[in-house]
Amino acid sequence: MSSSPSESRREKSRRRSGEFPAEPEPLAVAVFDSHTHLDLTIQEAGGPGGAATDSIEALLTAAAKAGVDRIVQVGVDEASSRWGAELAARHPSVLAAVALHPNEAPRLSDLDSALRAIEALAAEPRVRGVGETGLDTFRTGEEGRAAQEASFRAHIAIAKRHGKALIIHDRDAHDDVLRVLDSEGAPETVVMHCFSGDAGFAAECVRRGFYLSFAGTVTFASAGNLREAAALTPLEQIMVETDAPYLTPVPYRGRPNASYLIPLTVRSLAATRGDDVDELCAAISANGERVFGPWR
């Protein structure tokens, strides 16, 4: 990322050093983070305030202080999925989603065995989502796409068998994601994680009843297409996420992300849509309960 001209030398230093941003103004009405990776955040950046001994608690405490009182911890492989399921089982503010990331599937020597492990985890009561799964033609070339699609179809079946929300990773694969979902028959609940399409693709997803979850990317100056998509998404189908430690919202792009920064994205969404911030927060929170069920 290039630095803005107004950025101070101290701010540049902090960004380069990977320091967590300052706490934003808290939200008055609590929301949830529909997609985060606590394990990767701790691994890559630690915790806010230099926390090292108990970074999980530091991250969850900072989030709650900012008005983000619930999170969905998302797995990307068998190990992280198991870790998330175990965390959710012992922490009342955490629910889990389990899956093999689309870019993970082509690397596995025994995809079937890994899928069986994911299915076993999907049966656990605090696991409420199957994801992130889907298609990614940005990082996986032609040689891996058959395995990627086979994995995606298997995850769709797992979500339907266990009555869990399906969480979609879609990178440069909009048409193929819809093709596979239409072919297999989408589960009752589908979340488009880190929505990355334009207004036309958003309209197709909305028409199918999917939830669109917007990350910090919606705040980027270049993301006019995302703001157009967010503007047409009905209140009852919109959610917000971090995808932490990635996709940190403006003005902290390039620094580590965490759930406590959700207020920046929510306020940007409200401004884009012309919503009252509190009303948008209430709708997002209600959508979370519909999609994932109660946290407590």
C-alpha cells in the first residue's frame, strides 16, 4: 500500500511495525463479527496493546468494549477448524465455522479424509457454519480447480446435512460460484463472505436469498463497486465482518485488523446506505441470530 501524503512519519512507522490501530468510538448498539480468524491474528500480530500471554482474551475484550460482543471464528483447514470448535465450546461469545479453504483443497493428498474430519466437526453444537468454502481462481490455477470444485460441492452437502449456514469464499469466481450453488441446490442459509462483487452480482445473490457480508474493503477509495452493492442490499440480508487479521478498514489499511475495528466499517456502510447507525447495527445483529442462532 502507498502512504497517503498526510500520513505522519510516526503513523508510517506504526503501520510498518504492525502495531494494532487505536480503538475507535464504540457502537451504541452491539453487533457481531461474522467472519474472523483469531488464530491467524494472534499468530501474525499478537493482541492489541502488546498482549502476548492471553491474546484471545485481549482481542475479545477489546471487541466487546467497541460494541462487538459476538464473533464467528472461521476455520480454513482441519487444524484451524478443530481449534475454532474447541474455542467456541468454552467461550460464550464465540461460535465457530469449519471448512477447508478453497486454496487448501488442491494441496491435500487425501481430500476425502479431510472432508470427513470437517463433517465430524460440523455436527458439534457450537459449530454453526460450514466455511469458508467456495472457489478462488486468483490463487489456484487450472490444475487445482477440479479439486477445489469437488471440495466446494462436498461442503455444500455437509452444510445441508447438518442444517448449518454455508459461508462462501469467492475470489474472481462469481459466475462459477453461482453455477455450483444452483447445480447442487443451495442450503437454506448462505453467506457471501467478504462480498467482492458489483451491484449486478449483489442483485443475483440477494434474489437467491443469500446474506452479503461486507469487510473493511468497502471503506477503500477504489471500492465504489462494493459501495454500490452494499447500497442495494436489503437490511435483512446485510452483515459485517473483519476477515482479521486482513482487510483493515481505512484509515488503518495495512495495519493488523481485529474485531474491535468493526465500528469503522459499520459507520462507512451506514453512510453509504443512508442508514441510521443504530438501526443498521440492530439489523446486523438480528441477521446474525437468524443465520447462526443464539450465542448464549
